[in-house]
Amino acid sequence: METLNVQIESKSENESLARVIVSAFAARLDPTLEEISDIKTAVSEAVTNCVIHGYEEKDGIIFIECTIEENNLTISIKDEGVGIEDIEKARLPMYSTKRDKERSGMGFSFMEIFMDKLTVESELNKGTVVTMIKKIGNIS
Amino acid sequence: MQAKVKNNTLIIYVNGDLDHHNAEKIKDLADMKIMENRIKNVIFDFENSNFMDSSGIGVIMGRYKLVENIGGIICAVNMNQAVKRIFSISGLFKIIRQYDTVQDAMSVIGEEK
């Protein structure tokens, strides 16, 4: 098993940094271009959620933990922000609590579409952890 | 980010990833240009962009809502496979037209005037 642990400041500039770090780690599994772009999108959605929703664009730390086990990549992205009141609702496509900011409400849907498995755990005023798993080289 | 105005069409040259960070910049730039120049149509040029996430959808949808009631159209050009995939999965192609180049989009807009 290989692991990666990174902490980044909750800033929109760091969204691209998170994508690059995780996709570089995932490169060890020799993914296709499409798989890399799936991973980048999913990471981007999760980190953006931390910045906009978890920390509401204020200061905070985002914790990124990745593991590779055989050909499974697990990505866990955590914030210690406000938490999600209704996870089921939040996961619905096109649902957003920030529609006024032109949020499409597709964040969790994209994580689901581009990864094989998604779990969301959250507690109000404690924070949120999103865990995503993707099997790389899943062609058969 | 750069923008150019030709008649009543605004061309936005997306520079870098269209994520939440850049979405805010594009939104501000586009809306300023739209107000200043009575813009009807918007072309997003992805030649220098390889990535878009759901924040990009918000920006494009938002500009669509601004111009749709005056009969304007939104085009996207020079998209790579990754960006095209986001457009098609999100259903954006139902309302946004896709062309290979800015010139292609401009000539279609010109014909429909």
C-alpha cells in the first residue's frame, strides 16, 4: 500500500494544486488520459466544495489523503468547516445551496459519475469527509 | 483572461483551467463586457484550456441566461476531449453550440443576423 497525505490552505488558487498533486500520485497506476481527467474533475469538485461550502471562502485547512492498494485509488478529502445539513439533498443533481452564485449543483454528481464509489460523512459545525474510490485499468 | 468584441459578439479566450478560481474571473470580465457593449452572443474559446469542472457549467449557464431573452446564442470552440465530455455529460450541448474555431462560430452568427 502507498499513501499520500497533504494539507492545503482553503483557497480557490489551491484547487488546481490539489488536482495536480492527486493526479501525479495516481499516475503510479498508469491510468489512461480519460482516467486522469476523471480523477482531476472529482478532486476539483470535492476541494471546491470545501472552499465554498465547508469554509464559506474563509480560512481553513483542507486535508487530502490518498492510498493506492493494488489497482484501487482511494481519495479522501476533508474539511473542518460548517458541515452539511442534509447530505441526501446535497447529493441530488442540480441541487445547490448557493444558486445565487451560479453554482450548477453538479459537484457531487460529477464525483459519482467519474469515480466508482463515493461516500459522504458530515457533522454540523465539525466538518465533512468525502471518500472516493476508483479502480484504475478497469477495462474488462 | 482575455476578451474581444466584434459587433455584438463577445469572444472570451479561456486561459487555463475553467475551475471555481478562474470561473469568478471569467464571470466578472464577461459581464463587464456584456454591459459595456450591448453584447448579444458569446463565444468561449477553449484553445488554451484543457480542463473544466462544474464551476465552468455555472459560468456558461449564467451567461446563457443573460443573452437568451434577447435572442443571443452561446458557442464553445476549440474544445479538447475532456472539456467536451463535461459539456455532454452535463447536457450543456442542448443549449450551447459547438464549433471547431472562432471563425466558424462567427460566420454562423453572421448568417443568422
